[in-house]
Amino acid sequence: MTNVAQPLKDYSVDSLKVQVFKDRKSLGASSGAAVAAKMRELLDQKANIRMVFAAAPSQNEFLETLIAASGIDWSRVTAFHMDEYIGLSLEAPQRFGRFLSERLFDIVKPGTVHLINSSASIASECEYYSQLLAKAPIDIVCMGIGENGHIAFNDPPVANFQDPASIKVVELDDPCRQQQVNDGCFATFNDVPTHALTLTIPTLMSGTHLFCMVPGSTKHQAVQQTLNAAISTDCPATILRQHADCILYVDTDSYGTV
């Protein structure tokens, strides 16, 4: 890991640590190395660790680095993911469970993988997944930020910093749905599902260690709001500034001039 690039800028906003990299490749290499190091550290201390992963193109370079990391006993990792569309067939390539299975889980083979089944009874699935999440604390959350400032699918209209639920049904707002087209996941806006299941903001914030990877120029406004706007559900990601151990990884496209 000696070839991991150093950030161009490294500072904090409130409690949020911010690292700016020259491009998404170096962002992915650094964040992947950091998560791998944290996993090895925790696995030296405890029998098993529990992790939540995001499914999005913004995570690709990070996931590639994490997959290649050595010295991780993935058989002692329990993996969750943070959101899933409602209304897509199980075979749909856009399903987040499929994304993570193909790009991570099928390769590293965690000991336990809990995929959100949005094709089941939604009420039953929320109850079941809530019980799984409640069994023990979440050690690591690997996440991104949406173009509208969402974390998971907690868009501004449905974000709740004091949400009593751990997972819930949400209606996706238009900027969120358009992002899925911008990311190349769907051909047209009308192809994007209108509803999804998402882990709530308190569930994400309950993770002991948060790593947030946000490359690309389409995320510039969201990053600036996250760092500079008032902490509110107008930009849900602003809540990350209150987490005790969260690192935000950005590149010069998403951050701007260093």
C-alpha cells in the first residue's frame, strides 16, 4: 500500500474529516486501502465485523482496491447493503444487490451476506432486515453522497435525522431518479423506479466508522453543500459533520479547486 497517493488537501469540517485527491483513481486507492486497514484492525480485535456497502458507480474504484487488499478474513465479515429499488425483477441488472454481488460479494465471499429483498412483502422485509441490523452494532459503513445530497435513498423530502425506523419505504424525488439516468444505470427517467427501501439516517450514523467516497463533477454541488450548508435535511449529507469518525473522500472534480 506504499503507492497510495497522498491527499492534495486534508482537513476537517466540524467532526468530518475531508481528504481531497487529484482524481477518482487515487481517491479509490486511498479509501480502499483505509477501509482494508480498518477491517484488519477490527478483525484483530473481535471475532466478526459487520459492514454496510453502497451500490453505485461512484464506488467502483474503491471496491476494486478493497477486493485486491490482502490479509482480510472475509469469512468473518457480515455484509449488508443500504438500499434497493422496489418494482424491479430479481434479474434486473440495476438491482443494488446484484451490483454488489457481482462487484464484491461473489469475489471476496463474506461469511454472511444479507441482501434486501424488495420483491417480498415490504412490511415483512422491513421487519426482518430491522431485526438483522439490531443484532449487533455496525462496525463500518462504506457510502457515497447523491447529487441531491442524499445518503442511501434518504432524499431531502423524506430524510429524517431522528427517524424511528431502521429501514423504510421511500418515494424517490426527481433529482435522485435523474441521477440514475446520469450514472448510466437506466436509459430514461421513466425507467427509474419511483420507490425504494432504504436504511434510515440514524442506522447509517450508528456505524462506528464511516467512509464516504464521492468522486465526479456531478457531485460538486452536493459536496459543497455537505461541507458548507447548515446541517439540515435540505442536504441530508450535512449530518455527516456530526459523526465521530467519518472520512469524506473527494476528488478535484467533486470538490473543486484546491
